[in-house]
Amino acid sequence: MIVGGGFAGHRCARTLSRLARGAADIVLLNPHDYFLYLPLLPQVASGALDPRRVAVSLTGTLPGVRLVLGEADGVDLDGRRVTYTDPEGGRSTLAYDRLVLTVGSVNKLLPVPGLTEHAHGFRGIPEALYLRDHLTRQTELAGASDDPAERAARTTFVVVGAGYTGTEVTAQGVRLTDALARGNAGLNGTYAGAATDAGEPVRPRWLLLDIAERVLPELDRRLSRTADRVLRARGVDVRTGTSVREARRDGVLLDDGEFVPSRTLVWCVGVRPDPLVESVGTPTERGRLCVDEYLTVPGHPEVFACGDAAAVPDLTRPGEVTPMTAQHAQRQGAVAARNVAASCGRGEARAYEHHDLGFMVDLGGFQAAADPLHVPLSGPLASLVTRGYHLAAMPGNRTRTAADWLLDAVLPRQGVQFGLVRSGSVPLDSAAPELARVPAPGGG
Ligand SMILES: Cc1cc2nc3c(=O)[nH]c(=O)nc-3n(C[C@H](O)[C@H](O)[C@H](O)COP(=O)(O)OP(=O)(O)OC[C@H]3O[C@@H](n4cnc5c(N)ncnc54)[C@H](O)[C@@H]3O)c2cc1C
């Protein structure tokens, strides 16, 4: 039984299904019926990709694997059972002989006043759809307002965290809001009665904050320089060494005392392991389940864990654990599958070891910062390599994704919002950012 159908879980299920060739019952428990290709999520928020492109059908790509829709909420290691809640609220139990825990991570919070009320995270499709609609709606409301202060606040977007998520959200987001503002008569100066001060068009303003001294602080400095240059060329106000002291309904108070009027605060400061990990009851390291290099939980040879949820020893950097990246999660999933098979008498168990192959940050519009095999690239070549890599790494939807990119290169972005995912459906403090929260009957 595999709990979690993300990078690690999907690869584990696929490899195990190939190795078992029908000789094992493989069950995958996941709250939704798709594998989420997270690295392209910023492109959903900016309207470059349709959300279904990054959602790859689990049943369609995992032949021979039984999908059970549900969210695990308890693991009984002695009784070898997992309890879960299905999408209709029903509670059930599944028994296992071998268990692989790959539940990933959720938004990391910090004790900043007002944060959970006024900021949104970026970890799932509901949050990406909310942000896309929100950016569109704020630009439209700004265009309809006669009040210059309100217009400025609505067209000011603050992103906290300049890791790859925050950097991509900003780089891609600015392209969307620039396009929307250019096409909005209330903002582009073409409406005669428009309250654009002195007839000047209003250009949306993006701020990218990080406490670190450079963007992409965890990556190679050359990638940081490329990303910084592209962001600044697009007019982004990059503030390193800066963070948020307080989040308010009408803006953000920075730690240097400046107040930035805004209606948008996107929280991309990182992730923490999924809360299910705490309930397992075995040792953890910085919230991640401790495992050995064979990905087994000490004392429980029938239980494996990998991906963001597990602290996997990094044999290439003794004393460290592997970082929370898709690159590691996917490969660990394959090794976990082999080791599960080995524990059942098929093949030999293998220790997990992987040398980092570099990183790719898609900045949109033929710009990227990448260092495949540690060769630094920028500009259109980096963009080409990055997109080629994503297409190769996706377990499905490749043609549709490539078609969206082609169309986006020649057609204007669609400036429409349905408002189906509202602010209250995507709270920052959520144990399940992959699901939109449904209000309780009668309020809540
Ligand atoms: C916006 C964004 C961009 C990123 N870009 C990159 C990138 O470019 N390159 C890179 O290497 N990494 C990137 N990452 C990091 C990468 O996506 C993660 O490291 C990777 O997804 C971890 O894989 P995983 O299998 O551990 O978890 P996930 O892929 O998150 O999968 C976890 C799965 O478990 C399910 N689940 C959670 N809780 C439960 C439960 N209780 N019961 C059942 N199922 C559960 C989830 O719904 C999900 O399907 C990015 C992350 C984000 C958020």
C-alpha cells in the first residue's frame, strides 16, 4: 500500500507494478485522482497553462494499481492498518503487508501576525486557481476604481519567499498582470474619463521579498543572478534581506517599517512535512520521518518512506539529508519500489544515492535560469532546455502541455475569472492544500 500519489508515490506505484507483473495487490491511497506536476503550477496561476495540464490521471498512468480516494489520518504500525477519510466523509481502514509513506509536504507557516488571515500559500491546484482569479479580479477592480490609492493597492502584489516557487510565481505573475493592465481601458489610459493620474497608464507593481541576501538562495549563485536580472528587467521590486512584520487586510508591514498597501500576499517561504508524519509515532528529523538509506523506517522493515515526508540520508553529502525536491522524490520512489520487491523475495535491496543534476527555474516568456548537469544557462536556450525537461519528466499530458505553450506564445492571455475558488476555500494553514475547503453547512 502506498499513501500519497505525488512524485515519490506515483513513481513507486509504477515501478512496483512493473516489477510485480500482477503478482502483488498494489493499492494507492490519495485524496484526489491525479498526480500533480508541481513545478508547472506557477504557470497555471499566470494563465499560461490550463490546470488540467499539470494534473495527470492516476488511473490512466498506473495500470494494475488500485486507486483508493481518501486522506490517511492514522497509521497503526502494530496492526498494519491505515485509517482514512474518503471524499464523502466516510471513514475506512485498509490493511497492508508493506507500507510506503509518500505524503509530501504542506505550506510552512511562521508566527507573523495576520498571516493566516490575509496570506495564501502555493502548494496545490486550488491555490493556483485562486491566485489566477484573484490577480485578474484585482486588476479589473483597479481599472473600475476612481480612487488612485485604491487602484495602486489593488495593482500591488507582494510575494514572500524568493526560492524557486516565489521566484517563478512572481516572474510569471508579472507577465499576466502586465497583459491584463495593458488591455484594461481603466488602467491603460485609453478611457477618456479614466482616473489615471496625469493620463499615465498604471503599471502593476510586484514586490518579491526574502530574508536571504539573494533570490534563489538555495541554488547556484549564477542562477540567482539570472533570475534577479530577469525580475528587475520586468520591473519587479526585489527586496532581499527583508521580511514581513505583519499582514493586514489593506496591506503588508515590512520589517523595515515600510507599509505597502496591497490586497495580495502570496506566502512562498517553504514547506513542512505533511502532518500525517507526526501521527506515525516513529522518530522524525525536522518533522520528516527518519529512514535509513534503504528508505525503511527503523524497527519496521515492512514500512518505507520517501520524498518530502522523509529524512533520507544523503550518501553524496555524509551527515545531511536529501533536500525536498521532485528530483529526489521521484528517484526515491523507484528505489522504494525495488526495496519493497526485494523484501518480498524479488531482487536485491539497494541504498538510495543520487548526485544532484542541477535545477531549472522557468521565468516565462523564453526566459529561464537553469544549470543542467551544473552547466549554467540563461535566456531562450535555458527556456528550451527547461521546457524539454518538464515534458520528459511529466508522466502524461505532454502533448496538451506543449500545445498550451505554443498557443501562449502566439495568442494573448485570457483575462477572465470565474471566482469559483474563493479566499476562504484556500486557507494558508491547511493540512491538505491539494483540496479546496468546502464551507460547513450553515456557515463556517
Ligand atoms: C510550486 C512548486 C514548484 C516546485 N518546483 C520544483 C522544481 O522545479 N523542481 C524540483 O525538483 N522540485 C520542485 N518542487 C518541489 C517538489 O514538487 C517536491 O519536492 C515534490 O513534490 C515532493 O514529492 P513527494 O512525492 O514527496 O510529495 P508530493 O509530490 O507533494 O505528493 C504528495 C502526495 O500525497 C498526497 N497526500 C498528502 N497527504 C495525504 C494523506 N494524509 N493521505 C493520502 N495522501 C496524502 C498529496 O495529495 C499528494 O498527492 C516544487 C514545489 C512547489 C510547491
